[in-house]
Amino acid sequence: MTYLEQYTPGPASGAQIRKDGEKWTLILVRELRHSPEKVWQALTDPAHLREWAPFDADGSLGTAGATVKLTTVGAPTPRVSETTVARAGAPKALEYNWGGFDMRWELEAFGGGTRLTLWTNIGRRFIAMGAAGWHICFDVLDRLLSGTPVGRIVGPEAMKFGWQRLNAEYAKQFGAQLAA
């Protein structure tokens, strides 16, 4: 049996949303059992990103000012966007723009591991979908860093691994805030 056959995402958790004017921000927090240095490498190194992230990078995201092409994976047509890394403070903070969305990652040493926080602006009607997708990506990242990789699960592939349930759970959690 492969590791992938054993993967089922846990319940929706660790996500919140904020509204600032017309702009929505999805905030996801995950505690990982790995050092900030190890998590940083997974967030910035193209070979690591290929194993878990919803995009491929043609260069390292670990240097401020670097220009990197990010290609969406699992989309009906691949979207390529060029980004300039706005901030790269290893192993604590990373900021760039992906496809028009600001991405801010913070890594905080916590209990022998890392508390990873992602802030991303996102269209209101895509918030639960984004939370569900990133939830699965973070699970895949955690398994990769633990030495039991399951392979990237993005796009239509995520439908086979509980994405619909997570989407519904996040939609329910965010419901009152989104309706306001």
C-alpha cells in the first residue's frame, strides 16, 4: 500500500478570515514538528515546492529581489505568473505575489517545531475552497518533511482526498463572517 492510499485529511481547523474594506484575507496556521530551517527550505526550494505546493517555481524564493516564475499545477490551463520576492528573511518571513495574490509566510520556532502562518488575500467566494486546498497542501508538506511523502495533491486530484468535505467544513466555519 502506498502512503497516498493512507492519506485522509483531518477536520477543518487552523483557519480564519479577515475583511479589510473589500479585501479578504485567509489566514492559515499549522504547527509542524520540524525546525524553521527545514520548513523554510520546503517553502523556498523549487525541488521541495514540486513535492507539495500548488505551483512550480523556476528558481528559489529564498532571496529578496529574486524574480521567479510560478506555474499553477492542476489547473485546467497552467497559469504562469512572474513574481519578485518582496521579503526573504530566512528562516522567519517570506513574502511574494502569486497570480495577483499577496502571500505572506511567517515561521516561528514553537515547541521543538515550527508554527507556520500563511496570510493570502483571496476572492470572497473562493475563501473556503482556498482553505481546503491549502489544508491538503500543508498535510502533504508535513508528510514530506517527516520522510513519508505522499506526493503533491492539487487541482482535480484533491477531489479524491476529502477536498469537498473540507470545503464544506470551512464554508460552515466562515459562514456568518462571509454573510456579513
